[in-house]
Amino acid sequence: MDWFTGSRLITFDIVVPTKYGTTYNSYLVRGEKIAIIDTVKAYCVDEFISKIRSLVKLEDINYIVINHTEPDHSGGLISLMELAPNAVPVFSRGARTFVKNILHKDFDYKEVKDGDSIDLGGKVLKFISAPFLHWPDTMFTYLENDKILFPCDAFGSHYCSDKRFNDELDSKEDAFGEFEFYYNCILRPFKKHIIDALDNIKDIDIEIIAPSHGPILRENIEKYIESYKEWSGKTKKHPDKKKVTVVYVSSYGSTKKMAEYIYKGASLPDTDVSLYNAAETDLETILDEIEASDEIILGTPTLNAKAPKPIFDIISSLVTLNIRGKAAAVFGCYGWSGEAVQIVEDILKSLRFKIVAEGCKLRMIPSEEALKECEEFGRRCASAI
């Protein structure tokens, strides 16, 4: 087995910071026949091809296994197929359309399903369906003889080192931190599918996990598998109750007053309610609460006809969560225009939240009567779940 890495970068997929850079891992498996497992991002192709050439003749490659077609793993496919004319792409049924839209030509291919295998002659590759980790076409590849799992993005991390294996790293703590950060940024929305995939591999004897980013895992593998189980199995603290999270920011205290009364109104006997000031609470805590909630109620003042940055930070981070089916409502205080409430509500609608109440807007300093209306607004929102 041989391993190829890409270069360092500062940001991955536009939005994911990579403090330690990353790697694009591709693996060459040699039996009597030769298979490449995954390729690399397009800008790494020249180095990728050069390293393969240092090991084998390109015309001797028989298979190119595509665990999923995301461009950072399929970016070398066109070049490799042009230079390796005898190589047959191997992929899941879900990948067929994607691959055709990468190559834009007729080609021979091998489509595999869960449990299928390819005998390379002394090396057997077995394929395990793992859809939505984190693309719909994803599969894992298992090298039976060597007990190596190639799970593509699963169990990966953006951690670039001159060491290949996790037991060789200078800072295992930093590397594991990036392993968790990668999970939260990339795989967190797919917890159900992670549980399904873990169930699919539970009876497989795995000695090495070789992901498509970051160090190869051969030490304390159970720690990584159990961490995925733990992170994917988090549930509500009070599963017998509905959960509502109220999050707000407040410029001069008026939106805060609204939030406190909405919190009071939403605190029904069958409802677990949390209240957070987004300007004073770390984003990860807020996202954890939103993820566990049946409903979120966002409070925003209007600043220059817009919502302030902490609210947009939350909204932009919702991409890392599974928010399907969650209820939502918006409130806020303003001076003369008040657009922020509608702006945030429209964004939540576009993200497919179910808006359960028309936005609650108050001007300047709320009166006692207005605050009672806020309390009723909270009660109405919680009752709508």
C-alpha cells in the first residue's frame, strides 16, 4: 500500500479553517492486479501522477476505486484515465451520474453494491455502502487481507504532517482535536447515516483506518470509532419534553427584555427551554443547543437595516446541522426601520425551518403591555411544536 498527499492550505471548501493544513490521500493497492483508491484535488494531479509513476506503470493500473465523487477526491480522475487506458472506474450506483458528469464521454466502468468485492489476485477489496457520508454516493472500501478500511471522508481530519500514521505524530492531542473539528464541520449533519455506517462495519476486523484526509489511524482505533458513536448519538437532556432554544443579541437591552419574557412564556410544563445571549456564548454551545432543539426562537435588533454579525454567524453555521423539520420564530427591537426580523425570518424559511409565528417586533423601549405580548408570543411558539 502506498500513500499520496497533497499540499497545505489555509481554508478548505471555502468555509472550513485548516490550522494545520490538510492532505489528499490516495492509496495504491497491489496484488496481481493494481487498484488506486480515490484520487486527489485537481491542483495536486501532477504530483499525484508522478508518485504513481514512481511505483508502477500507468498502463498496468486495472481499477480506480471512487469512494465518492466530491472534487477533492475525483479531481485526478480525468487525467489518470487518460494516462492509464486500462483502468476501469469502480463506484457505487449513486455515483454513476456524477462520474458521467465528470468525464463527459463513454467509458467502461464497474458498478458495485454493498457486499460486492474485487479480487486483485492475493488482495481482495470489499465494498460497503455508506451513503451520505457526506455525499449520497459514498461507499467504504475494505482490504480484507490487510484488514484496512478506506472510508473516504469518514474518520478524516484536516491535519497535515510529515508523518503518515497517528501513532507517529508529535502532537496527538492537536491531531485528535482536528479529528473532532472535522466531524463537526463536515459529518455532523449526517448523524443517522453515521450510525448506520458504524453498524455496517461493526463485525469487520479493522486494524487500520485509512481516510482520505489526515493521518492514517492504526493506534487506538476503537477510540475513534467510539467517538463517532458518542458524537452521533447525542440526544436531548429531557427526551420526554419538547425543547426550545431562545437565542438573542441586544444592542441596548430592549431585545434582551423581549427574550426574557419570551423565554418565560415558552416555559410550559412539557417544554425544556434554554436562553442564550449570542454575544456572550460560544458558537459551538449555541449550535449544540439548536441541534438538540425542536424549535429555535431568534432575537435580533436592527442595525443599519440588517441583523448584526452574531446572528449571521449562527445562521451561516446551520449548514453543519441537520435542521430538517425544526420550528422557528424571530423577534427583535428596533428604532426606525426594523428590517432585521423579516430578513432573518426569510432566511430561516429558505433553510426550510417551519415558521410557527409571525415575527414579533417592538420599537425602542418595550412597555409592560408589550412585554406581556412577548410572553404570549413565547407561549404561542412553544405550543405550536
